[in-house]
Amino acid sequence: MKQSQLFTRTIKELPKDETSFNAQALIRAGFIDKTAAGVYSFLPLGWRVINKLKNIVITEMEAIEGQEINMPSLTSRENWQATGRWDTLDVLFKTSGLDEKEYALNPTHEEVVTPLAKKFINSYRELPLAVFQIQNKFRNEKRAKSGLIRGREFLMKDLYSFHANQADLDHYYDRVILAYQNIFRRIGLEENTYLTYASGGSFSKYSHEFQVLTEAGEDIIYVCDNCKMAVNKEIIAEQNICPQCGRQDLREEKAVEAGNIFKLGTNYSDPFDLKFQDKDGEKKPVIMGCYGLGISRLMGAVVEVCHDEKGIIWPASIAPFKVHLLSLNENEAAEKIYQDLLKEGIDVLYDDRELQAGEKFVDADLIGCPYRVVVSQKTLAAGKLELKQRSNTESQLMTAKELIEKLR
């Protein structure tokens, strides 16, 4: 991608109506644009990051036999009344159609996936089953804040599993935990993310959250350095020791909840009469689990964790481009390097704009690609190119061949 042709551009001044770092940085660098409070457009750079996040998540969900589907964002009032949540879920966006019926913009999809599964699950032979989707969700937040971390419209992955018995659900639940840990490792947040005990509400004694440590977080968690688990503050009064190992000297931290998982039991299968026939011909309720992961929220959390005073430092696995190629009035030579990198299958953002070197360096730091390559009269005189990692302060000179070998 040539930067002169990019749909967006960087912004020098801070957005006046944004207080969170992730929103400020992403808007300034041209990744997102604010449409309304808690509602954002994802621009070309931002959508590349989202798609890389999605691809990682899809791979890990398919590795645990999840099948991808796509469910509607709009659901009739009757589905929500069946579970009692039409009147009790205070973040539910409600609307009416010209057919004079009422609908909800879904913040979650239990009310859709359960009656959907009922059409296909009849026998124990069809269990276990797991389906997932990545889709926009809606929450009628009174005060949308924190940029991508808390919005009114957001992108989320939700996985739903269906089981014949509790033991099978428990086994799958543990597999999902490992899959989520793989995701956080692959996107560079492994060291900052803790599996956190949280209240199970009406579903079970505990649920689990995946909390990312950051000062921008809205949650307080208590970290156990012994077993690398944590406890959400909401349940610390009942459980002031680590539920995993019993240790008491837990460390208080601020964090962002990037994912949560629940053992739903029959809380949703009962209202929709979702049952299966067992080996003995007896009808039994299907046992369910649900597993959420905020895709756009993850993007915001990465920015909160991975940055410096100059801008974003993207982990390589989800960076919009691997390389930011800067031409300092040497477009002919830079064009050849650009084409050579593309032939090698290396993602490149090529800054071919007619700007001063300082402006290009500032923009490169704002955007935060893992590698910056500079083509200048000085480097070309030595037959070299300058390579610098975004996370390092030192640069190094190398030939074009050496550059391709390193980046390949």
C-alpha cells in the first residue's frame, strides 16, 4: 500500500472529546474515526488489524471444533421475553418496526442460538456441538467511555457449546481456556493477561474472565503471583484468598476484561425447551456454555499496553503492515525495494509522499508498524538501507538482500 493513496491520514492534534489513550492514539494515527459516543468507523489501517485479530481467533476456535456461523443482529421481542431478559437487561437497545412489532439489537446471542440449535439437536449422537460467530453487538450504555474498551457498538466473538452432561461441558470449558490463552499469546498480551475468577451469577459458583492489566482498565482484580490466577474485586468479599491455591497476599491491579466464559447449564435450554434423546430414549435438557471475546476491545487493550510516548507499538502478528518503508526523496530506489518486498509476500506500507523527513518519522512512530525501513541518499551512497524496529531505539544498516532475508 502506498501511503499517498491511503484513504486516511494522521492527525497532529489530540481529539478534544476523547480522554482514553487508545481512542486518542487510534484516531490520530488514522485507524478509527468517531461517529458518535461509543460508535467508531474502522478505517483501512484499523480494519487490517481487526482482520488479523479475527483470523487468529477463528483459527483457535476451529481448533476446538467450533463451527463459524452468522446470526442476525435484530431479534424479536418474543425471544427475549422467553428468557425474561426483555424487562431485566438494562443495556438492551429496543426498537419497533413498521410491522408494529418490537425488536432488540443484540448485545449477546443466547436468545438466538438456543432456538436455532433446537432445530438441529435431537439425539445424543449430535452432541457435543459448538458454534461461534464474530459480529457487531450493541449495548445501550448510559455513558460510553474508554474508547474501544467500552462502546455502544462493538465487534465480538461469541462461542456457544451444547453438551449431554456436565462432565462434557467441564472438559470443553477447559479446552476453551487453553484456546483463549493461545490467542492472548499470539497477539502479544500473554504476560499481561490473567485468567480471573468472577461471579457465576445464576449460572454457577464461578465464571472466568480474561483480564488484561493496564492503568486504563475499569476493573479491579487481585492477582496471585503464586499460580498466576486472579480474582475479580466483585467477589473478593466472599473469596479473599486465591481460589486456585489458597494464597492470601494478592496484588491489586487495574485491568480490562477482554473475554469471559460461563457454564450456562440449562438456563437457556429450559426456556426454549432445548432437549435431546439419550441412549435410553429419555428426553433430557441440553447443557450449554458460552464464551465471549471482545475483538474491538482487544484492539483497544493492545494499544493501551503496547505504546510509548510517540505512538503505538503493534505486535507483529496483528500489525496493519509488517514494514513501514520511508522514502526520503529517493522514490525510484524505494519503489524497487517496495516491489521486491511485495514479491516476497511481506506487508509493506510505503511512504512515497512529498513530505519532510521529520514528518514521515513522526507518522511512522504514530502508526507503529514493527519495522521501519528508510531509503535516503546517505544510506544509498553506502549501498545500504536503514532498518529499525519500532520497539528499539537503535537502527542498523544492511543491504537490500540482507533486509529481505531478515524480514522474510
